[in-house]
Amino acid sequence: MTKPEPLVVCPQNRQQWREWLHVHHDQHQNVWLVYHKKTSSFFALTTR
């Protein structure tokens, strides 16, 4: 039996991540949270 592919989530900020978790926390077994380092040219999700 193979595991399902994890869902890839790319929130733009902490609020979007929290909102996604609030709605989907019981719907997905595996999730990949994509975030970029502060030095990246992409938007970086902060922990604060």
C-alpha cells in the first residue's frame, strides 16, 4: 500500500497558515509547508 502524496501548502503569511490549519486540520494526513529563507528573493514566512 502506498502513501498518498502530501498536499503542498504555500501560505503568504502566518495568518494564512493558521486559517488553513483551522479549516483543514482534520482533512489531511500529510502536508508539506513551503517557506523560504529570509535571504531568499521570495517572500519568507516568519515565525513571529
